[in-house]
Amino acid sequence: MICANCQQPVPEGSNFCCNCGAKQSAAPAVAPPPPQQTYVKRLVRSTNDRKIAGVCAGLADYFDLDPTIVRVIWLLATLIPGPNIIAYLILWLVLPEGQTRAYPRSAAVSS
């Protein structure tokens, strides 16, 4: 504990400072809790789990899905007429590259 008056160390449990005689507070000062870290989830292209451009892996990480499921859905969506390939190319150009979490390559346990 530190004396608020003379800034000298005071033994724990003492009511008065040994150096200046100032009365010490009954409750020890408690440090405020550290500010909570907030994680902002960003939509980025994957740099560590990419097949073509990392768009599907980035979308999977953003929506907390498996990248294989997103790739299969995207493949099935390209069979339906529409701007699917153009949307992929736009995402490829617009999304910045970034690290996404790593998914295990196999469900088998190595021994």
C-alpha cells in the first residue's frame, strides 16, 4: 500500500503512515478493471485458406461457417442464371486481404 500524502510504502493493515503519520483509508485502493477488448469482425479475403481468391473462405469466417459449405453453395449458385460470377469478381476486387481463422484440413486425428 502507498501513502496518499507522502507516496511512501505503508505496511499492509496499518491505519497510519510510518513516515508522515497521515491516516490511511480503511479499504485498500482497488485498480479499475482493464477495458474490455472488443473484436470487430471484418469481411476480408482469406490469405491462409484460399482456393481461387479467398472470397468464399472470407465469407465463411465472417458468417462463422465451414468454408467447404460456402464453396458448395457458391458452386450451386453459379448454375442458376444470374450475376453470380460477376458478384464473385466484384468481391475479389473490393474485399481487402486479411487473416482468417484456420480450419483443420482433415477430421482424422494424427498419432
